[in-house]
Amino acid sequence: MQTRKGNKFLSLTLLIIKNLVFIAVLICLSACVNKKDQSELDLAEEADRAKELQRLLSLPYLGFSEEKAKEDVDGVIMHDEERSYPGYNLYSVRNFCTAKLIDNLGNIVRSWKYKPCGHWSNCKILPNGDLLVVGTDHMDSSEDFPKPEFRYILRYSWDGKLIWKRSIWTHHDIELTPHFQILVLTQRYRLVPAIDPAVEILDNELTLLSLRGALLDVCSLYDLFRVASSHFSFKHIRIKVGNKKKLIDLLHANSIEWMHHSHLEKQDPIYAANNILVCSRHQDVIAIIDWEEKKIVWTWGRGVLSAPHDATVLENGHILVFDNGVNRGWSRVIEVNPLAKKIVWEYRAPNPKDFFTRAAGSSQRLPNGNTLIANSNSGHAFEVTPNGEVVWEFFNPIKNAKGYRGTIIRMKRYGLSYIHGIMKWHGE
């Protein structure tokens, strides 16, 4: 009798165990199915985000703000004289092909203009007061991209006279090197089967010119990054620009800067006198190039930056860069220690989405420690202290007939001594 009870109990126990195992298997299978479904959902969402990001990056640069300007908000609307760095501010208005130099009160000191007008990108004032401009004569309304023959560099005198014009397929940025030569970003069509066997890329180039605009040297950015493939891989984006001619805008470099802080050379080879800092919007990267050896010696930004602009090397060796944040929907300015590859300072708006420009944008560290920032698509610029307090603020007063403010590509502040020296040289 005891044995029968024991067998019965054992059978019942085994049945319960079998049921529990069956339930556990069902739960496991259900979890696996749910995990698979979730994984597929995550992949679909990631693909949608990537598609939307590429759509945003493919949009053309704006010529005017997307919101109508307030009638009572024009020019300098805030100036904390004690905390703002004194100087003169140079900015170009894209669709008006004009540049203006204003004091910190908003008074116009100098202005330059050119017709026919397609658009102007960046401009720089040389030590003698001449102005270098990157621009284009004409923009075909049926295309998103200007034809090569319409691109140019202009050199103006301090009093607004055109000294020379060089037709060259240039874009975005221009720089006076320490050797008194002109470094400029250029581009060309190029078929690269490794990227796409049928669609050309728009290769970006570093082009060196004399002060009279004569070609001295040229170097392909694509080739530089390709050779550096052991520590750099291309983001295989498919950003196409133009309606008639399809192109892959692979790199979209937007700023160049020749190393000009000689005291930094002892710190690390990346600061060598013949190195160049470059910013690539579509690769989310900033890079340092050895011009003599034609090779990349440092890169940073992948996974941190989103469509960045306007990288510059500071006196302390850190790099300041405008991080547009296209994938976030808000912008920031960051200071990076390139040796540690670590962010050491950041400015973002108290409500981050109050400060956002999808394209363009600039930042400049001023001698007093403040930072001048251009919120380009809004036609807005402002200066902040290291703690993020706004001490100077400006809205571009130039508008179109419908009342939309002209966008500011970049803004740069020149110290009083720099501009006063030019004025004195010209007998003013």
C-alpha cells in the first residue's frame, strides 16, 4: 500500500514537473518571439531615423530664416559693455552677397557687396584690410547645386574696390596661411566604385593659392581619408544633391584652419606648423592633416558630433567646434581636448531646443574667455560667458520683401587693435 502511494505521488510529481517545463518553454519561446519582434522593430525605427537624418542633411542651406522677423527686434539688442569683449564683428548675408563689419553697438563700419548674386559663404579680413570672399555668381533655380563655372573667390580692398576675381569651384571656407598664401576648400565630381559604381561623389579638396589667386597645390580629402582607412571608415551615406545631376555629397567639408599657434608644437605633433584642421559635416568628424606628408594624423567626433561646422584650435590646444545636432534637434558648442579626446566645456541653451540651426553655424573663443556664436538659420548671433550667460546679442536687420531675416553664415569678431591698425594704415 505504501508503495502504491509512493508511485502515485511520484507520478503526480513528474506530471507537475512536465507541466512546469512546458510552461517554461512556452514563456521562453514567447520571449524569444517578442525579442525578435522588438529587434525587428528597433531595426525598422533605426532605418527610419537614418532616412530622416539623410533627408535633413540633403536639404539646401537656407537663405532666409524660417520664421518671420519681429519688427522691433533688429541689430544689437543687448550689450553688456563690462563683460562683452570689445571689437568689430564681420558677417556675410548669404542670399544678398554682402558682408558687413559692425561695432558692438551695431554701427556699420564697412560693407562690401557684389552682383550678380548667387550667394556668399565665408569671408575673412586680411591684415591690410582686404576682404577675401567665397561665393557664386548665379544659382539655377532648377538645381540645388551651383554649376562649377559660377563659383569664385573675390578679393576686395578695404574701401570696397574689387582687386581680383578667381573662377574656381570653391565652397564654404577660405584661410590666409602663416606663409601668406590662400587655402580654400574646392570640389570636383569623381566616380569612386568603392562608394557607388554608378553615381559620382562630390570630392572635396584642399587647394593652395598665391595671394594673386594662382594655383600652387591641391589635395583630395577623399584620398586622405581613404589612405587613413586603418583608423577611419566612411559612413556609407547616400546623400544626393541637385535635381539634374545626381551626386553623393560624401564629405561636405565646411571649415579649414592652418595651425597658427607655434607654442603648441612642443605639446604634440598634431600641432605641427604645416598641419591643417578640417571639419566634415557628413562624416561627423574633425581631422588634422599633415600638409607636407599629405596624410591624416588625428580624427575625432564619430558618434559624438552630428553635422558639425567651424572647427578651430584654441590657444590652449583645445578645439572649439559647432555641433549642429541634426540628429538631436538642438545645437551646442563644445570645446574638446584633442589629446584626451574628451569634451571639457559645452554651451547649450537652458532649453536646448531654443538653440538650433540645421546647417551652417559658427563659434569663436574670444580673448576674455567668452564665446561668440552664430545661430545661422535664424540670422542671430550672441556672445556668452564661460558660464553660459548672454552678454551681447544681435539679429540681422537685413530682410527680404516678405520680412524674413537673411541668414548669417558665420560671424567673426576682430579686436579693436586689429581694425584700428587697418584704419590707421589707410589714413582714417
